[in-house]
Amino acid sequence: MNTATDKIRIEIAGENALIIYFGEKTDPRVSSQVQQAVTILETELSGKLIDMVPSYASLLVIYDQLATDHLEIRSGIRKVLSQLGESDNREGNLVILPAYYSTESGPDLEALAQRADLSTEEVIKIHSEMEYRVYAIGFAPGFAYLGEVDERIAAPRLSTPRTRVPRGAIAIADRQTAVYPAVSPGGWNLIGLCPTRMFNPEAEPTMPVQVGDRIRFNPISRDEFFALGGELGEIR
């Protein structure tokens, strides 16, 4: 028995979709399996799939009913699952994101530091020295859920979400961190700004990261932030 895959299950998710559940919790092993499955399915079922949507511990597979059917796709998925191991050697691309950390760019930085009984400099050091994995992309195009934040600086969502969070806001919620790809409402703790566009429909690729990639934040100065095209934006 393949102990790496014996707990994986496949369920119907729509008229032309199946969802694969790889586990009950998020961890690097499960994330690795999700990415292995995406890579192999793209090869094995080429021309029969419309889209695949990877998440923390699941993979939504949407197939073309004119090219295949439910039974063939399920059989193909089972074949792919039998090829998965505990992990693979591919760790995803390492993407460095510049980060302007400050109370100006991150209005919750000081409060988060006080809650953690740390200085703002210590919070910045802890956040920027971690390497994060992209576990999922959702909520909005380019919104990459990164984990896991050091438990010392983990912080609950705000009790009252903001009505406007600027594009590029670097934020923490529980043990996740993320960069807001566009102006939107949001309830995460804001600790800085990133000048890198996380979603640009006119660029190729449209996003600088994908599920499975590794992310590190590189602290930059205020001048460097503006030189890279960063904007402070309105927060309310």
C-alpha cells in the first residue's frame, strides 16, 4: 500500500469537475503531492482538461466533456495518484519580494509588535528571515496565501475589517502572510508594502508566483520602495 496516498479521496465537484483531497491539514508534504499531481495530470490528460485549481490540500480538476467523461478522468486521476511519493525534489521557484516595512506603510506593525512583546525591528527581522510556501492562490487574482508565519508574530484578523487596503500591502492573519494584489477590503494585519505587482493581466506570466513556490521578503528603504514603483495608497 502507498502510505503517501492511501488517505487521498476523489469526489464529484460539479457536472464536469472532480476534486481531489490530499489530506486534512496543510503541510509541505501535502503541498508537494498537490504540485506533483498537477504536473503529471498536465502531461497524462493533456487536451482533456479545461483547468486545474490547486489549493492548500486539494486540487479541483475541470475537464472537457466533449473530449472525455467522468469515468476516464477518474481513472486517469487514480493512475496519477499511484505515481505520487511522499515528496519530490522540486521545491518550487524561490521568489524574492521587496518589502518596505514601517509604521507608515504598515499601520498595524507597532500594535502587532506590542502584542508579541517585541520591537518593530524584531518583527521585521522575524518576518523577513522566514521562507514561505505558496499554499494557494485565491480570494482575488494574485492573492497568494503564504505559510507559515513564525508563531511569535502570528496575529488574529482584525475585529473590524478595513474598507480599503492598498495594493501591495503585506499582511499577517493567524500564521499566514500575503501581499494584497489590488485595492480591496481586508481584515489582515498590515505590516508593510511590496512594490511588486502580484497580478498584472497585461504581463506574461500574469502572476510572479504560483502554488508551490517559495517566497522570501527582502527589506528595502522608503526611497528604494518608490524607485521600484511603489505607492503608499490610501488606507481606511
